[in-house]
Amino acid sequence: MNLTQLNHVAVHVEDVERSCAFYERVLKLKPIPRPAFKFPGAWYRLGVDQELHIIGGRTEQTTSSNHGNHYALMTDDMDRCEAELQNLGVEYLPRRTRPDGAYQIYISDPDGHFIEICTAPESARGEQH
């Protein structure tokens, strides 16, 4: 087996339009073409080659936490990211520093899916203290 990269992350949502508004307004994700499936959804570009797939029709409550089911998106400017979230009125868990020096914050989408926003580890950022 030769697995080469992560292709996409899929999240099951109750209301596709509400989720699309969140992902476009808060995370600034750009929609990409989606095949004509027989169920509602939307696709977004994540980084260079990865995608986020929104799948509609969820009826159960989401059971997610920042330590369990979540996915992580990387930023190169955590201060700016936090400022933008504050300006949009988006609640997030306070910044944490991992043992390797990477910064992390967590937000949740309208369905309660946790999303980590992180920086590279301190050694990769080249910061000096």
C-alpha cells in the first residue's frame, strides 16, 4: 500500500447553507466544484491539495471535543488569526502552547465540530526567546 497524502476531511452537518456561511465567512475557505451527488453538500479547498467536504443531512447531535474528534488547520500568524476571530465575534478556546512550542486554539463550527488552528512548532518557526 502506497498512501501519499491526505485527500479530504468530511464533516456531516445539519444545515449545508449555515455551514457554508461559517466556513466561508470565518475560515475564508474557497468553494470548489463538487460532483452532482444525490445528497446535499459543498466542497472547499484546504491548503494546496486537500479538501473539506460538507455533507448535509445530519440529524444526530455532534459529539466532538478538542482532544478527540477534530481536524487542524495551520496558520503562520496566530495573533492575526485570533484578532480576526475576535472581530467576527467567534468564540474560541484560549491559546495553548504545545510542548514543542506550537500554538493552538480551538473553535467549533455551527454543528459543534471542533477545529484546531495551530502554528508550526517553535523550531520550525525560527522564533527566538
